[in-house]
Amino acid sequence: MQVHVLASGSTGNAIFLDFKHTKILVDAGISTRRIKQSLAALGTDIEELDGVFITHEHRDHISGLPTMTKKYNLPVYASPYTWRAMYCRAVIPDICCQNLSEKVTIGQVRVEPFSISHDAADPVGFRFYHGSSKCSVVTDIGFVTDAVKDAISLSDVLVLECNHDLDMLENGAYPWHLKRRIKSNRGHLSNVDAAWTLARLKRKPTMQVFLAHMSKENNNPELAKNTVSAILEEQGLNLGSEIELHITYPDRTVSSNV
């Protein structure tokens, strides 16, 4: 299993999961041209994608869908409520629109969505099973419930939101109503909350974690990684062996092999 975070952040999100004979894209919040170029750099043609799975309807997760579906007729899976809430649904060919169910099998991969807390119509995270391997994706989440912890537990790879530093957010230039939204249970996960989620998670002996969807204004990669690392080490976890952290970016691909 190869996990490639093509882009992550408020300007656009896309994750490529390569299970050798099954190739999946999670979200398409960057241009089709950029997705195609990023995949090509990894040795994959965009036409090889077996499916695109959408977490929710916000533009930074779906802006590439209109061009991608019209040019390549790729199957796109989203919940009925998410389809209805999409700004671009009218221009996406009906043949591409697949309703997300409790379990979807794509090639050799089983995909199971799970509900998350975010200010969208019907936001979900995903867990992907391939043989004995499990990859989970949960970004744009304001609060990690016990149900979400159960869903992402025992993952070999986890893409987890690490959106903001609370001090930077509170002392930053955002208006009060936006700060309140981000900090709410339907907003975004802070560095500290992401760290405690990892610390309290039921894990395999080793796990790779992508810290994702970082705010450009209210976070920075070094701060996020240092905050998460410090809390995990305080809890007795061995970074590099038990948990390996990867920082993601809005403008470059970050990859991992499992």
C-alpha cells in the first residue's frame, strides 16, 4: 500500500491511495491538471483511478470534480446529502455520480465511511481495508468522538487533521465568528487535540501518521510536529518506531509505503 497526500490545506485537498491493482483518490480539491501531473510523477495515469471518494462538499475538497468527471468519466462516491449540497452537482455527468453506502468494494479494497463532526451536509471519514492493511482518513473534524476513535483504531496509516495552534488562532487576525467556528465541535482539530487522539488510540505496533489540513494562518509545520511529538513522547510513545509522523503541504506531494 502506498499513500500519497497530493495536497492538504484550506486551498485544496487530494489523497492518492495505491493498492497496486486498485487505485483510489480521496477528495479532488485541486485542479484536474494538477492531479493528473501529480499522479504522472508517481507513475500513474489519471485514467487508472478506480474511484474517487468525497469526504464532504466544501470547495477545497471538490473543486476539481467538474473537469475530472467530464474529461475522464471517473466514478465518484459521495453521500446523497453531500451530492445535493455540492455547488457543482449540475455539471457533473450523472453516470459518474455514485451514492456512498455503508460498505463499498472497489477491486481488492473494501471502503467503509464513518460519520464525523464538521459543518457540512453529511461529512465522513474513510477507512480502507486491503488484505491485512488498513488506511484511515479523517480531516475537517471538530471533535473526535469515541465512534471515530473506534473507526480509525488499528490503522497502519492514518491521515489526521492537525489544523491549528490554539494560541495562534486566538491571537491571530481572524474575526471572532470565524475563530469560534474553527474551535467548535463542528470546526477543525487543533494540534493538541490531534496529539491526544493519537495518544489514546488503540494502535498496531507501528503506525504512520500524516498530519494534515494545516492552516496557513494559524499553524506551521514545525510547530504542529513539535506539539504532537512532545505530547506523544510525554505519554511514553516511541516516535519513529511506534509512530512515524509525516507533515503534509498544500503545494507538494508527501508519500509513504507500507
